[in-house]
Amino acid sequence: MAEFVIKLADERGHVQEQVQTAATADELRARFSHAGYHVFSVRARGSIGLSRRKIKLEPFLIFNQQFLTLIRAGLPILGSIQMLGKIQKQAGFSSQLDDVASRVKRGESLSAAFEAQSGIPIMYTTTLLAGERSGNLTEVLDRYVSFQKVALTLRKKLVGALIYPCVLLVLVFGLLIFMFTVVIPQFAKLYDQLGSKLPALTVDLLHFGQWMHHNFIWLALGAVIAAVAFYRFAITEGGRDFVDSVRIKMPIFGKIWLKYQVALFARTLSTLLTGGLPLVPSLQTASRSISSRRVSKAVESSITTVSEGKSLADSLIKTKVFPDLAAEMIAVGEQTGALPQMLNSVSEFFEDDVASALAAALALIEPAILIVMGVVVVFILISLYLPIFSLGQSTGM
């Protein structure tokens, strides 16, 4: 007998973790499932505290597309996983698939075998579990692949839209560092040799440039230390809450980030409900699939009110996080009995809104960066060449 940590929800949606003993993870899962609980995860007790680094989305999507094609063609699940494990280029993922195949060969379910792997999305294992229970694994897996395609496409659009502004910012900082550490000190040596009286603006700029030149290494070292310290803080519970609150409160981009998370939540919940999962377990899984801590906590708080019999729309409105339009569309879906379809409409609407809002914001930010960069460079050049102009005028007179 071994000890396992099981995470489950009762019929009212109350989620809890327990330590139980069983011969296998599947035996423990079956025991609580037959008792009426919804089991989210079962893992060996010794695995608690291990880091669960998320697997990369694109290779995981490609694997699932290949896996779906093979099982649709009639190949057995075990043989398909073994075949795909051999052709994986990433050694870590390949070894995970080998372990999945070994577990399935020993009699574990596919969902339990993937759940034992580090970094596999919880939505994926929950989707597999729903497919195994309904006996329609192929259809459920097809919905998951479609969901991941849309999510990956939207993410690529967002990243692609942010590349140019980020490159501009890097160029701006690089240019300023070059001017303050190389160009300005050279002008300082020139003016020292001339020995002429300099304007106050030029003197201040030269002093600042010389200070930057002598302390650049310490400044760079301090920036690296600050970045590492901030990263360590950001991965803590309080740090993640702080970073997310700042991100949401940002002008313009805060609303875009919130809408993106709402779109992700709606599409995730729609996929899980269409796969046959009940609403409360679907909400629990969706809340753990969202990057934003604030939105995730809002979804978690809505689970209690939903389990008490209130509508999902009212529960989400009560959190004061979700946009009113999203809640109104969800309310229509609940009233018409077409909640999964309406959630898809919510995600499509907000995805389009995010794309258009981001494009409009970047259209304003890109020229703003160029203007600021031009103003700073012109100010530096005027400050540096002002004594030369003054010297030329005095010589001419």
C-alpha cells in the first residue's frame, strides 16, 4: 500500500485535499468516484512540492494532433503513445511519454498516467478523464485540440504585436547607454582641453555622463540583482498577486489583459462543459487554467454560490471582476440552455476585442516611443554642441 494525495470536490462543489492509502492511484480514484466525488487529481505523497514546470504549448499541441490522428485510424492508445514517444525531439517530453506508456501498460488509465507527469495542463487530464467516463475519448480530444489551436493562435498574435515596441524600447535604451557611457565622456575630454567656459546645461550633462561612465558596471550589476530579486518575489503567492494587480491596473493594457483572461476562461469552460463535465468541476478546472490571479480567485469564489443553486451569471457579477457584457451573455446562455455555445460566443467576442484594442494601443505607442527617443537625442545633441556654437560665434566676432 502507498500513500497518495487526492484532490476532490463533493456534490456541493467544496474542494479538499486528503491523504489516503491505496494500492494504485486508479484504485483510489475509483473508490472516491463511486462514492459520488469528483476527483481532480491523485498523486503520490512523495511528489508533493516538486516543481511542475508547464510543458510548451506548441509541441504539446502537435503531439495531440498526431495522437488524435492515430487513434482515429484505429491504432491502440498504448501503441500510439509509444510510437509518438520515439519521434519526439524534446528529450524531456519523450521520457514523459515513455512513462505514460509504461503506466498505461500496467493498467493505469490514460488520464491518471498523464496526471502523474510534471507540467501537463490540468485541463488536459480533466478532459481525458471526461472522455474516458463518457466512452468518447476521440471526440473530447478533438475539442481539446481545437481549443489549443485557437489559444495558440491568439497568443502568437499578441506576442507578434508586442515584438516591435519591445525592439524599439531596447534600441532606445541601448542608444542612451551608448551616448552616456561613450559619446558624452569624449565630449567632456574635448571641452577640458579647450578650457572654455561651458553653459550650465552642458556642464550638468557632462557630469552625469562621466558619472554613468564610471559607475556603469555597478549600475548594471544592481539592475541584475534587482531583476533576480523581483523574479524571486514574483513567483511567490504574494508576488503573483501583486504583479497581477499591477498588470490589471495598468492604463489601457490592464483592460486588454483582463479581457484576454475572460476570453480564455470562457473558451476553457465551454470546452469542458461540451466534453460532458459538470459545471462545478469545470469551473474548478477553468480557474486553475487562468494566468490572472484576480480572475482565477473570482472564478473560485463563484463556485460556492453556483453550488448553492445560483446562476453562473449572477455568481460572476457578484465578484465585480467580470465585464457586465460577459455576464449578460452567459445569463442568456443559461436561460436558453445553450451555455457552452454562448461561452464560445463570449470568447470569440473578447478575443476580437483584445486583438483590435491591442492593435489600436500599439498604433499610438510606437510613434510615441519614437517621438520620446527623438526628443531625448535632440536634447543631448543640443547640450553637447551648444558650446561649439557659442565658440564659433565668439570667434566670428
